[in-house]
Amino acid sequence: MEKANIGMNAGHVWRRLNGQGLVSVPELARKLRLSDSDTTLAVGWLAREDKIHIERRNGILYVKLK
């Protein structure tokens, strides 16, 4: 996957999370119709930019905007 696509998906993730609370990564992937790996890459991009909060509950990653 190209870096530009990861950045574009990060934008989709950010817009989806805007105004929402904690959302699981699998749920986010379903809502955005992205693969789990593409969603995880986008979440990593946002984490690197320090724009999201990440929690693990029972082995599932949850994210929300900071």
C-alpha cells in the first residue's frame, strides 16, 4: 500500500471518529469498508501524529480522538 493511501485512510478514520467516543478497530473497519490491516495502518498514522487515544480491552483495540 502506498503512503498516500494510508494518509487518505487516516483522514477517513479521523472524520469517522470526530464526535464519537471509543470505537473498536474492527467496528471502524466495517463502517469504513476498509480491511482490518488498512484500518490498523491508518490508526497507526494517527497515533504517530498524536491525534488519537488507543486502549486495549479484552484483546480488542479501541480508539477515539484526543
